[in-house]
Amino acid sequence: MGTAVGVNLLWLRPRRVGGSEDYAVRLLLAIADEGSLEITLFAAKGFSRAYLDLATRFEVVTAPFVRFRILRVFIENTWLAVQCKRRNIGVIHHLGGTVPLFGMQPALVTIHDLQPLDCPEHFGIIKRLWLRFMLPWAVRRAACVVTVSEYCRERISARLGVHADRIAVVPAPLQLPDEPVGSWLTAVQLDLAHPFLFYPAVTYPHKNHEVLLRALALLQEQGVQVALVSTGIGGPLDEELDRLADELEVGDCWHRLGRMSRPVMQRLYRQAVGLTFPSRYEGYGLPVVEAMVLGCPVLAANVGAIREVVGSDGCLLDPDDPQAWAKAIVDLLDDSSKTSLRKRLIDAGTQRAQELATLEPAVELCALYEQVAHSQAA
């Protein structure tokens, strides 16, 4: 039997966390296919019900009372340590970006990005101060730091003073598309009179929906009819952006659908004119990869890890220039020639997806578990 590994998922509130949740689930499903390790998941109530496929492939130990952050922190520093000792866990992996002040060693920690340090204005004062302390603590405490892109590795190394050799890049595994199921219009009960752009993102400040709404207004002035479809749970800027859309007279062109199932998301990618991804800050940018896998052309912000994920042949734009986005959208709508922007971006995205498909993040992570366990034993 291989190394006994514990995975701390106490931070994960099913269907509420976003990209880090999707990353964790994809990675665990890929690890399950490796089958070389004995893995125990420590999770909050409701996890097994939300992710039956994981619950049937791993032992899931449900923690009490982790609905509130302060209780979750307490549980991580007490109950989790006891459970790991009781089960002879050899390595614990904290996938939520922090490491408890007390608990078992050795530990790995996955840090998705340094937005709390790079863009502190996007966070409340308590969370900002907490992470300002906990992120440096996590990289000191962990035997190995895991992140999702080379960009993040460079930022973590520079900002937190960690040697790059201690940071492993483990991106999200690619998921092949499911077979199309039913009619996407029926599934989401949406009747669109115009072609639509797709942006799967919660309305957090850094997601920058505003530039797309302003681009839509410019397009309307030019007589170009196109809609914007967004998905994701309710966010902090929902009402503010709704007001802006009404002021710009594009409210009828913006459709927020909430959180959608994976098959419906795939249909939206396939049906969209393109993915518009103007986020100002990303540790990776999983929707960009999903779009490329599904043959959806990508317009993305020219920032951070997005450049790395899109590759050299993508269409990268200033995240704060609505005119540039409006022009690129017009070019994307023009599919009249074999050399159109749309065709070029689809081809470039397919090529980039094939390159990313050669990576084996689950294999790399399992090797890290073994390496950390053996180094501790030595």
C-alpha cells in the first residue's frame, strides 16, 4: 500500500467557492485514476452529497461545525490533527491556501494566487489581515508549496521569499467534453435574439465585468447586436453592475444565469461567439482552457497567468480599454473568410489545448506526495 495522504478540504463549501473548488475536484478525480495512494478527504458537511463521484472513490471524513470561518480554523487546528494521527496519515495536503498553526507534518499547501497581497482592496479588513499573516506562515510551515502556473510560482517566490525550487507547478487537469445532452436553450430557459459572448465569472471586482458592459454600449452605438451571458453564483457587484448596464442601456443584452451544470456550461461554450475574459487578476484562468478545449475562440486580458495559459497566438487585450474589446468583438463576429479572427483563434486554442493535454498534473502531484513522505522519513 502506498503513502497515506490526507487532503484538507474543510475550506470548500460545495458549489460556492469557484475556481479553487473546480481545481480541487478535477485534481482529485484525476488522482483517483492513478490509484497508487491511500487518500482520505477531510471535508465539511454536504461535500459527499455534492460530489458523489469523489465520495465513492475516497474515504471522506466529515468534520463538525465548519460553516463559519472561525470554527473552521479551530477545527483545522484541533480535530484535523487528531484525525490525521488516528489514521496514520503520512502527508497532509492543504488545498485551501493556508496551513494550520498547529497540526501534523509534513504538509503541502496549494496557493492559487497572491491576490490578497497584490490587490488587498478586494478583501475585507479581517480577511486581509488574516491572510497577510497566514500566507507567509503557510510557505514557511509547508514542506512543499504547490501552485497552478509559472506566473504564480514567480510571484510567490518574489513576494514571500520562497526559493523557486520549493514551489511545484501543478495546473488543473484537462477534462474532455461530455456528450451533448439535450437543448442548451431548454436547459437554461433562455431565448436570445442575438449572438452572444460568454463570461463565466462571479461579479468580484477583479473579474472586470464593467469593461464588457461598456464595450456592449459602444457596439450598440455602431448598430452591432450581440448579447453577453454570464454564469456563476451571486457576487458582490451584482446590483452595481445591473445599475451600470441600465445606465448604458445594455441591460436587455446582459443575461446572468447563476451556477450551471457542467453539460450546460459546455453547451454555452459551444454556442457562444466567443469567450470574453477581461479579468485583471488570475492565478490560472480555467475558463480559458475550457473554451479552447471546446473550440470556443478566446478574447482575454493581457495580464498575469492569462498570458501564459492563452499562449503566444491568442488575442490579448488591455483589460481597461472597452474600445479595444469592442473592436475585437466586431472582428470575432466577422466569419466571412478563411483567415478570420474567429477561425485563427479557434485553431490557436485547439493547438494550445493539445499542448496542455500533454501535462500530467495528477502524476506529478502523486510523485510529490511520495517525495515529501520519504524525505520526512529520512
